[in-house]
Amino acid sequence: MSLKCGIVGLPNVGKSTLFNCLSNAKAQAANFPFCTIEPNVGVITVPDERLNKLAELVHPERILPTTVEIVDIAGLVKGASKGEGLGNKFLGNIRECDAIIHVLRCFDDPNVVHVDGSVNPVRDKEVIDMELQLKDLESVEARLKKVVNQAKAGDKDAKKITELLTEMKATLERGESARTMKISPEDFKYIADLQLLTIKPILYVCNVDEASVKTGNTHTQAVMDLVKNEQAEVLIITAAMEAEIAALENYEDRKAFLSEIGLDEPGVNKLIHAAYRLLNLQTYFTAGVKEVRAWTIEKGMTAPQAAGVIHSDFEKGFIKAEVIKLHDFVELGSEAACREAGKLGIEGKEYIVQDGDVMHFRFNV
């Protein structure tokens, strides 16, 4: 499932440092691989201890984790919405992403120059917000011109679209992002093709100094106050410290470093999991002697849809799914033991797959 998050931020906020740390996240994910598609695109493995537990029980020939695609988007300057600098490329790259990770500088360091001369994450956020909002406003106004006459002629769909876009235009003109509006799935279908930038789900990453990584600081509090109406998650990370962790040679050294500074896991792990949630994704597993594998699906998918992630033939010819809950598999130790104990369920086409299900599909093409 090819879904991706784009990392955005002004220069010198720690955006590229975090991306580079993510490229070394393999050591926190049981040495799974990281691969580069382009210089600024990476497929990041999602750390999941459940996969390791299954592998310990099944002893497969190989282990395959699930992944999230991360894009390091560069080139934003004031005026990007009008094509200044690399504005068109920047905005085009965001449009291709399913969600946004916005990195904000929340640390003071005279040795790291800020592009605007002072540290102010609220102002930094507003700079990027304004460029995205202006581009969306341009798209909304262009669509409004097309549908308003159709609405006057009595077209019911056009009337609905006109009402929706008029409200969205007012929202954007107030300096608010489209995601602050409450839009039902039924209404969203009318504007989905606009690919609005500010309607995408967003995660704010506050890059702080080491002293603030546990409790935050006045900068992070200002960010939290600012985004409280966006229903967005805020994550606090120290990019410089993450770079130190990523530079350590092996997993045990990293664990020791984390223990020394009082952290349970690297911040990049939290970032990867947050990106996964941001994309509304979850995981199910397949387990056999050939491989134990995690599969990425969107929340709410049915069993046939989940089967289709493996191969389209699995969905077309779906007959049934054999489902074991992960906790039962771990407790009883094998598929055979679960079957014997009556813990293997037979599910049909209407079954909604749950996070962590261990599944085997029966199909016929």
C-alpha cells in the first residue's frame, strides 16, 4: 500500500536531520532494511515488537515488516504559492503526499542561524500555513467560478458544492486551514479531486534541545496552544540527540544510551508510529515457516480488501479468512494449538480486520 508522509519545515529547523535519522531507523526495528527510492524519499520500516514475538514462535526463513514512505520536501520560501523559489515543486510534492509532518524549531542556539533571525515556531508555522492556504484558496476560487452558474441553473450537486466551497473560501480567508472544517465523508467526495493541501492530516514535530525532550518548553507550549483546534498530534523530539543515537553502531549500544538519558525508545520510533496513525493505517500479520510478515491496511477494511493487499486474486476469489487474535497466538504458541483450543475463527466477506489479527486466506480464482 503506497501511502506517504511529507516532511516540511523552514530551513534550519532540523527537518533533514530527522529524515536522515529515519534512514537509520533499521536498528530500532530489529535490523530491517531501509531503502532509498530517490535522494529525498525513503521507505521506513515500522518498529513492531509483535512481529518479533511471532517470529520467535514460528522461526520463519524471513521476516518482513510493514513500511511507511517518507518524503523530505525542500524548497519553501515566502511567496511559494506564487511560484517563488522552488514553490511550485514544493507545493506539488506536498500534493502527492497523503499526510504532512511539519517540523518546527523549538530550541534556542546562537550557533544555528534562523532564517528569519529569531526562534518563533508560531511565526514559522504561520509562514508555511499561509503559503498552503493561499494555494488552496486559488484552487477553491477557480472551482467556484465553474459551479456557481450550474447551481443557479438548479443542479443539486452544484448547489451543494457551491455551499461547501463558499464556506471553505471563508475559512481560508480567515487564515484557517481546511482541516479545521467539519466535512462529512459524503460531502468530501465533492471536493476530493481538488487535492487541497491544508485538508491533509498533519503531525507537528517540535524539535527541542535535550533538556526539553521530556517536558517540553515555552516554545512547544505555544505550538500546542496554537494547534488545539486542528485535532493534530504534537510530538516532541530532539533531532541532534536522535542523530547521536542513529550514529551508534549496534542495537545494544542504542538501548544503553536511551537508558542513560531516561527514554524508553528513540524519538524516531514514536515519529514512525505517529506517521502510521496519521495515515489511518493498521497492521495484520501472516505467519508461516516461509515468512512472518506484517501487512499495511487502512482501518475499516474488510477481510477481502485486506486479502487484496497481498494480491488482487485473493480479493477477487475470496472464500473465507482464518483469523487468530495475536494474544491467543502468543499465549498458545502456534497456529495448531490455537486451532485445537478453538481460538481460530472463520470469517466471511463482512469481517472488519482488527489491528494485530493473524490471518490466513482461502480463495479460488
